[in-house]
Amino acid sequence: MKARRLTYKHSRKTLWFGLAGTVVVIVGSILFSYAQTQKKEAEKMNPMKPVPSDPELRQTLTKDQYKVTRECGTETPFHNAYWDNHKPGIYVDIITGVPLFSSLDKFDSGTGWPSFTKPISPDQVTEKRDSSHGMERTEVRSKASDSHLGHVFDDGPAPTRQRYCVNSAALRFIPVEKLKEEGYGQYLSLFQSQQRGQQQQTGEANPQSK
């Protein structure tokens, strides 16, 4: 009888140790997975990460993307990915993932290319004199990847009066609902502020709804 009790206690202890070990493994796996996800998200928008080599870019970019970003090409107007995209979200560097423009600053310029009144952060774009094709223009490049984006003109709408005419091939669009998942959760506040402003305007226009 005594031996049977000892065996029972030993079995319970073994079971508890087994369960504890399983819990530790599961928690460890979850934490590792979370850490890896955070690492990947940080890498997506890390402006300090090395820009891929030219052979790598030739493999990862499409023909149009490579021509625009590395050879200062221009894509066909009205036949590109984002010229008529009206969804809320941000546009990031196709090579580094650094945020460049927001849909909040996008407008229809009638040119057939995505147009913005300003970049998300002026520090992420550089300007350069462009005298090619017999014209005097100001080229816009991504600072992180040194990619050709397009040109900036002074015929845009208020308040900046600027028109950043950008090639879709140099950008990747991330819709609002994907910002957190893609590692750009900090930019959600831009669109939440806009939503609050719209709600306030709606309330002021319809005082009876208060």
C-alpha cells in the first residue's frame, strides 16, 4: 500500500514537471516569435540598414522599378500603380521601406503620376538640380537609398504650393489597416487625427446630432 502511494506521488510529481516544462517551452516559443516579429518590423523601416547591391536590386526589383530608381527613368503616365489610388495610407521607399509620403498629402494633379504637397519628413528626401532633356527641373531622391523618385515643382495647391511628382515604381503603398502589421504603427496617429477632425466638422455642421 505504501509503495503504491509513493508511486502515485512520484507520478504526480513527474506529471507536474512535464506540464511545467511544456509551459516553459510554449512561453519561450511565443517570446521568441514575438522578438523575431519585432526585429523584422524594425528592419523594414530601418534607414541605417545597408542598401542592397546592384546585382541584388536587379533580381528583387521589376524592370520598371530598377529603371526608375537606378537609372532615373520615368514611367508611363496614367499607366502606373498609384496615380489614381485614393486609399488612406503611406508610401514608402521601394528599396529601404523608409516612409516618404502620405495619402493625406496626395492630390490629383491631372498629370497621371502620384502627386503630393509634401513628404512625410523633409529629412528623408533630397533635392538636386536636373538639366536633362533640355529642361531645368529639381529632382527628388530618397535619402536612404539614393533612389530617383521624380521631380518637385512650385505649381501645387496650398498651403505648400509644391507638387512632388513621383513615380509609382519608386514606392510601395501600405494601407492604414496594414500599418501596424507592417511595422509602421507609429503613423496611425496621422490618420486618427484626421478622423477626429472630420468627426468634429460633421458635428459642427449638424448641431442637432449633439
